[in-house]
Amino acid sequence: MPLSEQEQRLLDEMERHLLHNDADIVSAPSGDRTLSYRNLVYGAVLLLVGIGALVAGVALGGQIGAVGSIIIGVIGFAAMVAGVILAATPVRRTGPSRVSNTKRPTSPQSSASFMDRMNDRWDRRQDGR
């Protein structure tokens, strides 16, 4: 069923508003902080160690006693929380980023952000209708 003119106009207005707001959010400067691959790996390993400790605390509960089981479980839970925090915490970039040895030809659009290029393509597509 086709949309009425009023519905089509309202939909177009909503798309423009959403596109404008999303572009503002995405293009906002995030500073010089970024996620580190090393921290993600260490955080994931620490999370897995914490899960293992938590399971070991439950499995060994009868053999080491209730207090020992609780202590191992709390240590495992703390390791899991620390792993998630380590993986999700951005680090400050101190030096220039590593550049690969392969040179790509630079285009005039390379200075524009990805979202700006996508917004331009969307606008061109909408104008061509």
C-alpha cells in the first residue's frame, strides 16, 4: 500500500532529522582515547580466568570447605570484573599511529570522515530521485 503525501513528507522529515542527529553524534570528536587491542586480549583472558576460578570454587566446594569456596568464588568474580573493565577502558594515544608500508593513493575525500562520505552519498541518492 503506497504512502499518502502527508505520510511520505513526514517520513522524509524524520529521515532528515535522524540523519542530522546521527551525523552530529558520530562526528563529535572523541579525543585522543581509543580501545587497545592488547587490553582487549588481556581483559578477555582475565575474564576467562575469572570464570574458571568461579567454576572451580563451586566444584571444589565440598573438598575445601564453604569458606574456601566462597573466597575462590569472590576472587574469580573480582577477576571477571577486572577483565571487563580492562577490556572496555580506552587508553590515551601518546605517539603517532603505526602506518603500514604499503602506500595508497590519497584522494581528496580521504580527509572527510566515513560518516560524512556516507551522508553525502545519501544526499546525492535522495536528490537523484
